[in-house]
Amino acid sequence: MLLRVFTPVRRRSVSDEVFDQLKARIVRGEMEAGASLPSERKLAELLGVNRGALREALKRLEQARLVSIQHGGTTRVEAFLDTAGMDLLTEMLFVEDGGIDTTVVRSVMEMRSALAPDIARLAALRATDDHKDALLDVVGQMESMARDRAARQRLAMTFWGTMVAASRNVAYRLAYNTLNRSYQQFFEVMTDVLADELDDLAAYRAIADAIDRGDTASAERRASALVSKGADQVFGLVDALEADTTKGTP
Amino acid sequence: MLLRVFTPVRRRSVSDEVFDQLKARIVRGEMEAGASLPSERKLAELLGVNRGALREALKRLEQARLVSIQHGGTTRVEAFLDTAGMDLLTEMLFVEDGGIDTTVVRSVMEMRSALAPDIARLAALRATDDHKDALLDVVGQMESMARDRAARQRLAMTFWGTMVAASRNVAYRLAYNTLNRSYQQFFEVMTDVLADELDDLAAYRAIADAIDRGDTASAERRASALVSKGADQVFGLVDALEADTTKGTP
DNA sequence: AGAGGTAAACTGGTCATACCAGTTGTCGGG
DNA sequence: CCCGACAACTGGTATGACCAGTTTACCTCT
């Protein structure tokens, strides 16, 4: 962790700031779906920014399908649960006061559990020799770092990244990019939470071997078992957190 | 189809046009990853647009993670397969001359097949009474339109939308929004392609019933069987298309 | 009084221009 | 040869004007 003592100063531009602020307000339900935003001129004045900077933010909100803009009409808030894409997951992970939304964490882990087995199956079906070599190599590295779980965690990310590439499924690959991004926000915490999964070196080896010999059934089964370990741990954790929360606010 | 005789004139703004053009060029590989774009001033002049309009497009490309912008530095093309989100699927579906990319279609259907069973399982686990009623109602409507497949296809979309909502998994819900959007671009074609699936009214009924009584195993199994029907048809079609293509260009 | 149409007053969309704020490279002095 | 200051880039922000749609209110005609 010595590498991260100094957090890089992230200079945030005005339009980024505006985008994040409006996005947060919409996702937290402070502006209900269907409601009209103030006109660009008024909103820019309210926020104390230039109209151009505001427009950059609004166009991005439109692309994220959080608002819909109509030339001549007003800009309205969308029902984002029915329109937005997975990119919103990282925003929804956090609740107002810095806490995390356990239902979102559970959702992400459920999706991971559903996708990983099929990714492994397809990888066994379609992996090129390069992919196979890369997988076996990564697993070898993991085995050589049996005592450093955090290092293996980073290698596991490489492992799954290679798996997704080997599956040759572009939908999985793009979904993985987004899921991975939300995962990285909890990277340090996950080192302990996913201990059972990360310590199961035999499973990673078995998956790589199965893919190497094109054994789809075995790859699928082993991958399912592996990610279930981490998922079960996370489910237990979020269940406990939810029990605490409901108990704490009677 | 009488309702759609007149296609609404979709006035496209300058910044939308620029965004689409640059996005297409990047996705088609005409600008390789890591390459620098011309400066905003030059690019605006090349495109014949104002710098502000160009910036709106560039900020959207950055949000889609197709480019990375650095204050003071140059704007560079990203390796979008490793960065972009699922929203890019709709763009990648189409190849330069208007044809479709069969590998993308296959990817989407594979993802659908992987997610649908788990969505059904979770729906059986978590559906509220309102969700159950809505599902049973939709299935009832489908059964009453046994002869109009296109109408049932629209109802099937409602069915799955309700299923996803009932699963209470926000990751599935957001992914569904994106997948559904790409699906709707082929809506008319799919009426025939998915005939086997859409005609299996008993399956929809079985799933709704299983969810109504909280039978997770049955819901999962029936959903898996149902979507497999459509997937198999699509796989057969794209396999044939690919065989034609490779044969046509020796 | 009601229906119709027209104009004014909104809304977002585009533009030109200037300047601020970073980064990069170059050139001169130590 | 090293190093620091200064151009000359780059993107970021701001102002103000005008274009292009939509909505509304009012006025006219039936």
C-alpha cells in the first residue's frame, strides 16, 4: 500500500462537477421522474456557471438517459431505472452520507455469479492459444504468490479479464468493463471479503486447465463453484449489514 | 403497422452528428487506440462546426470511454473494448455498409440466455403481489392473442420488463434496458426469427405460475428452456449468415 | 362565446471571440 | 551538460449574440 500514500489531486472541471451534482440528485430521487429542469439560462445562473459548461453536463446526462432534452421544450428528468445503462451502478452503489447500498452490492454479485460460468464455458469453446497461454501463465503467478492475497487479487482481475476476452463475447466484455469498475471502488475491502474465493488456487488452476483442453462443462462447473464462494461471503456480509440497519432504526 | 406509416422526422443536432461520426470512426477502428485527435480548434474547423458543439461531442465520447481528455494535453482514442460499457452494443451491431455484425448478435443472445434464468429465479424469490398480478395479467393477454404473433411479441417485452423489475436486481434491470434497446432495433425481423419462442404460450404461463407460488427452481428451469428456443433459432441464423459470407468472399 | 390563427415570449441549439489554465518543448544561461 | 524560464501549444471557461424550435396568450373572425 506504500504505493498509494499520495492520492493524486484530481482537478475536477466545472462541467464534471455539474454533471455529478445533477446525476446524484436524480439518482437519489430528489428530482422526480417527469419533472422539468429550470431553463438552461436559469440553471446556469443558479449553479454559478457558464451556460456552455452546463450544456456539456446536460448532454452527458441525456446520453446517460437521466434526462431527455427537447429543442424548444423543457428538459425533463427520466425514470432512470427504466432507461439508464449499467454505468449508473457505480453511482448507485453509494448512498447520500457515504454509506453503501447493500441491495446494489448484492445485485452486482448476483450478476457476476450468473455470468462467470457462461464466460468460462465460452472461453473453453473459443479461446485461442494465446488466451490459453495467458490464463495458464496468470494462474502460475497466482500460485507463486500463495502468501500475498492482495497480489493474487490483482492477478485474479487479470485472470477474469483474460477469460472475458477469451469468451469472445463482446456483450460480456463490455458488461465486465462496467462491473469491474464498480468492483475496483471496493478493491481493498474485497481482499478480505473474498478470502475464500481468492485462496482457492486449485479452482483457478482447474478452470485454466479445463479451458486449455476445451472442456466446456468442467470450465462452467468450476467457475460457478469458484464465484459462488465469493458471492456467498458477500451475501452473508450484506445480510448482516441490513439486519444491523433495520435494528438500528426502529 | 398502420401506426408507423409516418416516420417522425428526427432533427439531429450538430453535436449529435459529430458524436455519432467520431464514435463510428473509433468503433470501426479507423482511429487506432492511443492515437491523438487533432486539437479542438483544428478539429472544429475540419468538421465545419463551432468549437462548443465539438466539445459537447467530445465530452460525451469521454463519458462513453471512447476517448480520454487531458487538460493541456491531447485527446486520445481509448481501447474501447477494454473501457466502454454496454451502451456501445447498439453501435457495434451495425457494420459499415449497413449490414449487421453476426458475432455481436450472437453475443447478445448468449447474454440473454445466461441472464434470463437467474432473473426468473430471483423473481420467484422476491416478486411482490403487484408483480405477480402484472405477470399473470400479461400472460393472460398473450393467450388471448394466440393468432397475432407481433402483438404477443410486444407483450413479451412487457413480460420480461416486469420479470426484471420483480427480480429486484438493479444490475439486471440496467443491463436489460441496454439489451432491450438493441433488441428493438430488430423488432420486426425478430417476430419471425423468434417464432418458436413466442409461440410457446405454455412456457410463459408456467413461468408466471412458478413465480406466483415462489418456485425458484421451476421458474429458472422454464425460463432457461424458453429463451433457449429463441437463442437456438438466432444461432442457426447467424451461423448460416456467416457461412454465406465466408463462402461469398473466397 | 367559441374556434381559429397569429405573434410574442419562452425553450434549447449554434456561433464567434476572448481569455484562463494546464502541458510540452525549446532555448538560453549557468 | 544540466536546468530553469519562457513560448507555444493543449484543453477549460466565459460572454454575448443570434438561430430554431415550442408554448402560450391574445386577438380576430365566425
